[in-house]
Amino acid sequence: MMVLKKASTLVCLVVMAWTLAACAPADLVLVPNYRAVGEHKGAGQLVLGVATGGPGATDGVEREQFVYGEVRTTDGKIKGNVLGPVAPAVLVRDALQQELITSGYSVQFDTAAAARQAERGVVLTMSSLSLDEVASLVKIEAECRVQLVLELWQQGKLLSRLTYSKTLSDFAVRDREQLHQKVLQKTLATVMQSATADLTAYFK
């Protein structure tokens, strides 16, 4: 009798958990806040530009939220999206600019053409950011991928074209927003630190 009672209680708990999961909000809305690390120290002025149609370009459509990625179940079913008020490409660009300023550079934002003719110019030719969630009854997993392509210019001469890509993931049993902010911060910081280190070495 006790065994049947325990089994019945377990079934009820599982059903309740599934019910709560089904009723929980599928979309996750973030307000991303990148904090620069500034481990690599540089000095001087840089002109930061964006290639036409590259990071920061818009399609002219006003949006309240941008899609960063998907919210999926462990069996691959899409339940919603990970959203934010800043376009992914703009978030990457701003993170790079913030990291350079924290590292000691004076950063002027201008066109790609101006950056290519500057004493020291950096052009973002491509960037992407994705942030996905996989949720189960016992945990929430977040995975973030950041890609970045930079051109380093000096007075009209192309010094180097650098490519960066990093994917990181982590999990938690609660606090979805905190988990995603943590993974986003860590992935962006890893890419930006690598880019800042290379940039400092070229322009030293």
C-alpha cells in the first residue's frame, strides 16, 4: 500500500512539473549588458568603421525586440525565442568598442572608408551572435556563439584580416536570465580579448 502511495505521489509530481513547464513563458527577453575586461593595454587613437551591410547595418525596419536564438526542448521542439532590444550585430560592435576604450584606446566611430585611410583603422566586415536555450525538467542549458571578422588598416594599407569564433555553453536549474547573461558575457569577452590582444600587437 505504501509503495502504491509513493508511486502515485511521484506521478503527481511529474505531472505537476510538466504542467508548470507547459505554462511557463517560452520566450526569454534579455537586456544584455556587456562589461569590458580590459586585460590588454594599448594607447593612441583608432578609427573604428563598419563595412557596408556589415555589423550595425539595419534594414530600415523599427523593432522593439531582436531575435538572438531559439528556446527548444530536449527533443528539438521550438517553444519560443531568446530576444533582446539591441540588434546582435550592434551588440558585438558595441562590445568591441567598449573593450578597446577600456584597454586605453581613444576610439572614433566612422565609416569603413575613413577607417581604411586612418593612421590606425579597424573595420568590422562581419559579425554574428546567436544565443539558444535547451530546457528540460531538471535544467536549462544556454549556448552562445560569437563570430567576428576584422580588417586592420594603416594609412590605406591592409595589415591583416583576422577571424574569431567562439562557442560556449553552461547550465542551471533556475534563473534563466542570469544564466544567459553569464554565457553571453563570457563568450563576448573571450572573443573581444583575443581581438584586442592581436590589435595591440599589430599597432604597438
